[in-house]
Amino acid sequence: MRRAVAARSPWNRLGLRMRLTLLYGALFFATGSVLLWFTYLLTARALRQQFVMKLNKAILPSGPVTDVLPRTVIDGTPVEQMARQVQTEVEARAAGVLDEMLRSSLVVMILVGGIALLLGYLVADRALRPLDRVTETAQRLSESTLHERIALQGPQDEVKRLADTFDAMLDRLHRVFDAQRRFVADASHELRTPLTINRTILEVSLEEPAASEDLKALARALLGTNARYERLIEGLLLLAQSEQELTVRKPVGLHQVVGTVLEQLSLEPRGRRVTVHQDLRPALADGDPLFLERCVFNLLENATRHNVRDGDVWVTVREDDDAATVTVENTGPVVPPYEVDELFVPFRRRHGERVRSARGAGLGLSIVRAIVDAHGGTVEARSRPEGGLVIEVRLPRSRP
């Protein structure tokens, strides 16, 4: 709780550069005030000593003014009274000099303090410039630009060690991503090949005239199982690929993508026909057309598969100043709000259960989120009180 309060304090909301500048300025004014105070005291002491010495020599050669001064008279005025008048006048002038010196010193300190703040900002800016370079490099980096390095030059100080450590971390990340790409490519080949061979063998067995009915029934069951594993592997590979950096970015008409997907999609999942209501307005987004088509396909497939008999699906495409939006709403079973986020977890469904292969691979919405994240967008889901879901995907719009 204390850390949260500290993070919200006005001081912590300031940038590091401004905080250092204010610290430099505060230290200058603190030390300047102490120096001014000591200068005032020393000057007052020196003036007092000098004026009293001159007074004693000019009027009272025998010593300082005391209560036992001789009762001599100069021009009709007692020496004691004359000495006290001169002393009062001298002290008043000394106080005036000290006040003028104090005012002038304060004005000079304020002016020099302003210059010190400016110099402090410049010094802080120069000191933090290497950190800005580290930050800019980190913000610019992506999976496709992991070959970039900070390569900071200069003495082996704290900032140089930080930059070198960051470069070493980038080297390790680059190797990990290269290994991941190779794994995805190898897995794509190694996992698909045996399943393709199995499917071919089973299809040939079904065409064999001498095969018994039991054997054909077993072959058809194995073909269904084989097809489910093929879909699972395709989903896993697509999930791995969609989490990587995009290699293709171009303007894509989301309204056209939705129209194409609706032509390919079966609207009678498990014999329960659903009605699709369309509101497709022109909307352009920058991205990979194949990935965006897969994203929309998974959204609509999820909306039709997890629906009720004679249910409805509403799909809306629109564009505003910041984003192109695809919204898919469907009727269906009631989904508790606290379980909505679980739908985006691979192999999970309602109540945290693992997905059964007969009802899908459980990767549809996980792939949607991965594709949207790769495009720099956001996806939000919420449950409908009467049953079903509303899923909204926002993607950065294409700028002409």
C-alpha cells in the first residue's frame, strides 16, 4: 500500500530528468542560503569591530566607552554623550549596509539560482542521454529487429555496463527466437507428415473392396481422430506463427475480409442453423491479410459453434479516428463474467475444463488474441446477460 501511494505522489510523477534538475536547484539554494547567512554574520562582525575601533581612536583615545568615562566636555557637549551619538549613527549605517548587502545578495542568488537550474537541467540531460538511447532502442526492437544493438561507447561506468548487459540480453533473445523459428518449421514438417501418411492409408483402406464393414467403420473412426489431430497441429502452428513479428503489412479492408469469411463458413454447425446479421462499413487496417482472415474466421466460427438452435450472430465492422473495429455478438449459453478471460487461454473452456477434441482444439480465441497482439490491436470480450458473448477487436487503422 505504501509503495502504491508513493508511486502516485506528484514527485514520482515527474520525470527523472526533472527530478534531478530540482534536486540540483534545491542543493544550490540550500548551500547558497548557508553561505549567505555566514557571510552576513562575518560581515556584521567585521563592520562592528572596525567602526568601534575607529570610534575609540577618534573620540576616546583612552579606551572604549564605559560608565566610568571621564566627564570632559568638547564644545559644550560631554564626550560620553557625543560618543554614544556617534556610536548610534555608526551602528545605524552599518545596519543599512548589511541590509543592502542582504537584499543584493538575495537578488544575485535568485538570478544565479535560475542559471543553476538551467545548467542542472543540461547536466541531467547529458547524463541521462545514454539511458534515453537504451530506452529508444528497447522501444524500437521487435522480433524482426533483434539484430540491432546499443553499442554504447565511452568509459566503463554504470551506464556503459547497463548498455552492455542489455546488448548481451538481446544476443540471448536473438538466439532463442531463431531456435523457435527453426522449431516451428521443423515441427510443421515432422508432425504433418505422419498424419498425412495415416490419412492416406486409412482412405485407401476404405476403398479396398475386400475390407470388412468392421474394418471400414474402424477406418472411418480413425480418420475422424486423425482429422482432429491435424486441426490441433494446424492450430498450434498457427498460434506459434501468429505470436511472431509480422512480415507482411499492407492495407486490408476488414469489411471485405468478413464478407469472404461468411462465404466460406458453415452456418449450420451440428445441424443448428444460425442467422447472421451484417453491418459491414468500409474499414481499413494495416496487417497481414491471411492472419486477419484467420482472426475473423475464428471469431465467427466460435460465435456459430457455441450458439443455440435458431440462434443469431451479429457482426459489425466500423472505422473511427483511431481504429478499425470488428464486433461479433452471438446468442448462446450464459457465460459468467469471471470466466470470460479463461476463453482466451489455450485448451481451456468454461469452468476451467480442458477442451474435448470433439468440440474443437480450444485454440480459436487464443489465436485471435495472438493475431490481434501481433497487429498492435486489442481484443475485449464480455458476456451477454441473456446468454452468449460480445467480442470486439480493435486494430490500428490504415492511414492514407
